[in-house]
Amino acid sequence: MKTSGSHIMLLDKRKVGKFEITLDGLEFAFPVEQLKEIKSLNHQGYSYKEIAKIVKRNKYEVIIALLHICRKGELVGPMGGYKK
């Protein structure tokens, strides 16, 4: 593997051999309004599993959305939620 100028690791298939595509089958694009809703639900204490049901997305896509929100420097609550 090597790092490009943007610090993204590029796979050198000649050196790695067998490899697996991770997160295959997940959608990484989110409407801005849906990201806002996910963030709001997270701040209200909903777990990522509950949020997934509410916004009708795969639970792993919700985790990706929360990771994206966090990477932008915004606060994200516990993934497991905290509302009773």
C-alpha cells in the first residue's frame, strides 16, 4: 500500500494478493436533510439501530453517517443511545 497526496491508502494489488471489498452493498450517499435528521435523533438519545428504523436505512449506513458527522467536527452521542 502507498499513501497518495491526500493521505488515502491505495491498495497495491500486486503486493497484497487476495483482498476483500469491505462494506459492499451499502449506500454512502445521504440527502443533507437525512443527515440532519440522523444527527437530531442521535442527539435525542436514539440508538443507531432505532435511527435506522426511523429513517429507513441500513444500520451500518447510519453508523457511516454518524462517523461522517463526527469527522466534520460535530458532536455525536453514544451509538447505543441513552434515551429511556
